[in-house]
Amino acid sequence: MVLLLFLSTFIQALAHQALKFGHQTIEDGLSQSTIFTIYQDSQGYLWFGTEEGLNKYNGYEYKIYTSNYGDSLSLSGNTIYAIMEDKNNHIWVGTYGGGLNKLDCMQEKFTRYQHDQNNNASITNDYIYTIYNDRLENLWIGTDGGGLDKYDPESDSFIHYKHDPENLNSLTDNYISTIYEDKQGSFWVGTSNGLNLLDSATDSFTPFYHDTSDSLSLANKYINMIYEDRFGWFWLGTDDGLFRLLRDQKKVIRYQFDEKNSMSVSSNEINTIIEDKSGKLWIGTEKGLNVFNRKTNSFQRYYADALDPYSISDNTIYSLFEDKGGVLWIGTSSSGLNTFITNAKPFSHYSINRFSPDLIADNHVYALMEDGEESLWVGTSNGLTNLNLMSNKSIHYRPSKGQDSSISSNWITKIIMDNSDNVWIGTDNGINKYIPESQSFVRFLPDTVTPYYWSANYIYEIYEYQDNTFWLGTSKGIYEFDLENNNFSNIQFSKFTDTDLDSISVNAIIGDSSGKTWIGTEENGLYLFDQSDSSLIQYQMDPESDTSIGSNVINTVYIDHNENVWVGTYGGGLNYFDPTSGHFTRYTVANGLSNNVVYGILEDSNGKLWLSTNRGLSAFNPLTKEFKNYDMKDGLQSNEFNGGAHFLNNKNQMYFGGVNGFNSFYPDSINDNPYIPPIVITDLLLFNKSLDPKRYIHRDHTSMENEELVIFPKENVLTIKFAALNFYLPSKNQYEYILEGFEEQWTYCGNKRIVTYTNLPPGHYTFKVKGSNNDRIWNEIGTSIDITVLPPFWQKWWVRSIVLILIILAIISAFRVRTNVVRKRNIILKQSNEFKEMLIDVITHDIKNPAGVISSMAELMTEKQPDSEEIQLISHASENLLDTIKNATTLVQVTLERDISK
């Protein structure tokens, strides 16, 4: 046996690991790596002053403002030392060498205030070090060499306060480094020659000098920072140490760097101080970051470490700021921004790293178990570790050639403690019993003949079936291990049923309260064995049924406090078994599960199930059917966990292991981020080009959300970008939107924060968007913007009115023309009809009657002279003439009737 004992640097390792810092550099969009100042405005945007421009940050991207030659509405200088917002939501920017600037955020235009030697009311100096907005909304400006200025908004000018050697109640120096108003309303000004207290009634100052003869006075005259904490402790950062000012006693307590004391402040050059929401006091120096412990009156130092990706990136700290959501921002001299989440999820991470190279045997963890001696057993792919949580000692166990009392293999697959408090370890080469007296092992092999990779010696599961009897899940079925006689026997399930488990890999075995045993296999699904009637029921995935189990590969089976059976599968998610119907309910990625591979299941004291997967941890509430997911960004060892590596101790502390060590945590301490982020519209684009703010119809000048966008007919590709201003893992922020007047339902878009509309019909719309923070705490109010799509020229009301009038006029004109035509035609028809009636009369009376007489006379003559050919000829001719007259009369009458009908 090889036994390795490490008196650990465990405490120091955890101290190094306790704080993990994130980093943002120019690769992430910053304009430059020197961060002089940090500020958050009333909307929630973060602002960073750098050596090369002003940066506005929405959690995803930076908008950079710089000085542009020839553009008087741009910044007057690029070196930004101070940022402040006034009551009118203007952002004031102090530059070093370029003067003071006021930004109109809607118009994105700057108004410059620069020193004018011909104007005594102009700012006294263009080298701005600090800007402060007091509780009366007075804006104060501290300059380098020009003294202190107060802005007068009525006259748009400045009131000056300067050092006067002849006046002992003037400022002690014209170099103003910091301004601060304390909780009592006292107004303090730090200079390069001591501290000053302003009497606002007399506009005079009370100085606090560095006095070499007084050990209780300030030991340094350069005041870089003034800060009052929640306890009323008044802190001064100087070039020669940190001071706590006891104002009522008019003396100070001094904190200095001591190279012999690792708990002293890391440097005497104090640049910045801030207290976070949890009460930690942070001090940024020229040589490291510090957290002050009030109880011990000592400091915890944090330094940049090139080998530690989670250390601060630079030892020179220029600025500290905590945003409204609890993220600490750290501005450095040359390495950009660092971030620390002050209310981060308390997932403790244990792994091999440069601070604790021997903490555990290997980072690939496959088994975990805490015994009753405050020892945590960690099974890895390279040996077994016993980590004593009280003494912080690690003992590693690995096989030793020729020593049968050593553990049988490095690959640890399962660790349990039996009812007699014996520790048993399953490996890929048999099962081992730990002997604590000698710190040795007794090996047991189910198969002593077959090479272990192909034998039953590969142990996946150890289940205490009865006292002194284990059931072992192996690569060759289930073996029963008789602890009294040290005998193994392969359980022949085929004698109970047609189903054969003798050669199937078994991953999970667990018994329920009714005496039935659940068996999860590698490829053949789930089995339920009832020894009372020797029945064995198999549950397999049926592609045609969504009520079958989700996968035939079973990783784990868990029975909760209500005797509900839960099954973790490989690829089929989490499955709940309904004993009444024999059906399964599947919970997968589609339902919110982080990944469909579920390795381990544990239940906390509130009945919530915690699942380890290939994409982090998921917490499942069986009552609400809701999931909450966690990943590496929340502090997990990796997004990938391993099967078998999960354990719940009697203190409700959970352990989950994966490919980079293991995590431990108390579920009750994993709280949601309560911050409800403001939702903002960050950009409006037409044809993928950002709109000029002049395009908005202005209602006020504070934000885009209070505006109305008017779109012309041909501008038919509109894109809207938005953001939830939560900087705690912003990639996890979620969104929903709706365009009222066009859509009837809200659209959930996950973490996507952009939407495009094409060919919107003319009309009035309201775009609304809601968002959540990283823990899906929603801002249900959200924000909105009104949008009007103008109709084409021909669809405008006045165009339609003109067209309608023209149509009416045309109808009237046509009616009049038609009336005239009809009238004229009727006259013609009347005349024609009168002529035809006259013609009929002529035909009837002047032609028909004589012809009738001739016909009658011919008829009489025929009777007298029947043989006369001449008389017969006259008779026939007269008859023909009468027929012709009759036809002509009929034709004229028909024509007349037709004309009248028209």
C-alpha cells in the first residue's frame, strides 16, 4: 500500500480560492486598460473613465466616447478622471487637460466647460480630478492646481474656492484629490496638503494638517480618498498609509504595511476605499487589493498571480465601485477591469491546483462519502483520498505492487458506509473494506479468474440489501456478497422470470419501503424486483410512447421522502414513475432541465431535487415542476459531472463530483439574486444602421424609453436591441417582448436581446420588453417605446380625401353628361317616332285604303269575268300590295316600340 499523508496548506489554499475575480479587457470592448473611475447612473448603465475615452457599458457591450478633432460636441479630452450624474440626468465628465464636459444622453452630445482666462466665472482649471454631487444637488469640481469649483446652474458658471496664504480658513492647497460629504452633512475636501472641513454657512474651511510633532495627527499630507463606512468609521487613504479618523477625539488610528506581518495592509499608498453591501471594507492600493477585518483589525491581501486565472489582474488598483446588483468593479492601472460578485452562490470548490497540489488524489471524481468522523472520502480515477475536514489533512491511498493490504485499484467507482460503520470501496478491480486501525484494506473479488476489465470485478454499485449482505452492481449483472462468509454469488434472475440480468451492466440498485428493489442497467432499462413473489418487471423506452421511460441507460435511481421514484437517465432526462399507472413522466431540456444526462439525484430538506448533469447542476421543484440551473459561472467545478459522485450528509450538505474536483454546498444557502434589473432599449436600427436621435419625437430627454419613433413607408426593416442592466452573470438574463398592435402574445426569447420586424403595416404600435436577472427574477414592468409607421403617400388621409372628392366630381360630371345625352336622344327619338307615326298614318290611310278599294273591285270583277287573265292579274297584284303594306306597317310599329323602350 502506498499511503501519502499531506499536512495541508488547506486553509491557505481555500483562502486563495475563496475569492474568484472576473476580468474585462480591451478584448472585451474596453477602449483602454487604465481605469481611473467607475460610476453607475440612475438608469443602471455603468460608466468607466479610462486614459483613452469614456466607456458606457450595458452588460454586453461598450459604447465609447472620445474626443474628435473639429467636433465641438464631442468630449474635450480622452483622459477621464471623474464621472458624475446630476439631478437632470446629465452625465458630467472630468478630463485631465480637457476640462469639464456635460453629456446629454439622448442627443449624445457634449457641452464643454473649459478655463477661459478672460472669464472669471469659467472653471478655474482644465485638469479635473474629482466631481461630487452633494445632498443638495450642488455639483463640486476638484482640479489639479486650480482649487475647488462649485457649479451654478442658474448662470451656467462656477464659484471658486482657492488656497489663500493670507487666509488660514481657506483651502490648504489648490490640488483637490477627493471630495466627500459624510452622513452628518459635513463636507470634506482632500488635498495634497491635508484635509479640509467646509463650513457652508461661512464658506470657510477648517484644516487638518500633517503634523510631524503630533503622533495622533495625520502622518501624511496627501489625501487620496475619504470614506465613511456603515459604522460611522471615517477612513482616509493617503500616500503613507490608511487612517481611521476619530472625529470626536480629533485623532487618528494608522494602518501601515509591515513586511513582517502578512495581515497588515499590502501597501502604504492607498488609492481607493469602498464598503460593499455585505459590510466588507475594500482598500485598493498601489500594491494589491485588501479586505479589512474589523474584528481582528487585520487585512486579507489579494495579489495578481499570472498562474491563477481567478486572481486580480493587476496589483495597482485605481478605482473600486459596487453596482446596484452587488457586483464589485475594480479598476486597475494597466489590466482593465476586475469583477467580484459579492453575493455569489456559495458553492465551495475542491480540486488540485497550484495552492493545493495534493488536496485530492485526482480531479476526476467518481465517488464521494462522508463518514461519521468528519472525514470525506473522495474516489477518483487515480486513487482514494480521505480528507479530514477537522484537521485539514489529506491521506491518499493507491495500490502498491506486492501489498495485498493496499487498495485494489486506482479507479474508485463507489464508496459506502454500512450499518456497522465500515467503509467499503468499489473499484474497477473488486470491492475493498477499509481497516481504520491499520489504515489498510481487505480486497474481495467476485471473479478471480477473468481479467477484471471483462469480469464482474468492475463494481458500479454497492447496496446493503440486508444485514451482512451486499448486492453489487457489476459489469456482469448483480452479485450477492455474503459478508459473514465472504462469498460471492451471481443472482440468477432467470430462475424467476424470462428476463436475464446475469450478463448486463448494473449501474444502480435501491430498495423502497415496500421491500421491492429497483435496478438500473447500462442498456436494458429499469427493473423492479419483488422478492415476495419472485417477480421482475422490466421498463424500457418505447419510441412510440412518451409515457415510457426516457432512455434505456439508467445512471441513478432515487426514492424521495414521499416514496416517489425518480430515475436519472443518459439522454432521457429525469423520469418520475407513477406506481398507479406504471407510466413515466419525463422532464428534459424542453422542460427547463440543464441537460438530458442526469448522473446524480439528491433531495434537500425542502423536498427540492438536485441533479448533476453534463451541463451543470439543476434544482428541481416537484411541486411547481420548475428548474433552476447552475453552471461554472456560478462557481461549479465544471459543467460536466460524473456518475456516482454525489452524497448528502446528515447536516443537509451536498457533495457533487465531476471532471475538475468536487463541489460542496448547503442548498438552503443557495439563494436567488434578489436584484430586479432595469430594462432599457439600447439601440434602434433601420436596415441595420443605428438611428440618429433626431429621428425621435422627444417627450423628455432622459431616456429612449420615453420617446416615440416615427418610421417612413420605405423603412421596412426595424431592429430593436434591449438589455437588462444586471451585471451579475448577464449572459443568463432572460427576455420577453411584444409589439402591441401587431402581436397578440408575448414572445419568450431566452437570453436573446434583439428583435427585427419587417414590412410593418402603417399604424401605431407599442413595443414592450420585460427582462430578468441571472436567477430569472423578472422585471414585470419592463420598458416600452411607441412606434408609428407612416402610410405611403397615396394612403394619407388628405390624399384619400382629394381622390374621393375628384371621384365624386367625376361621377357628377358623368351624370350630367349622361343626362344631356339622354335628353338629346329623347328629343331625337321623339321626332323620329312622330315621323314614324305619320308614316304609318300615310301608309294606312293614303296607300292601304286605295289598295283595298282596288282589291275589292278586282274581286267583284273576277266574279263577273272569272276567265279574264287581266282581271286575275290585277287581283293578285292588289293582294301582294296589301301584304307589302301590312308588313311595312308592322316593321314601322316594331321599330317605334323598340325606340320607345330605349
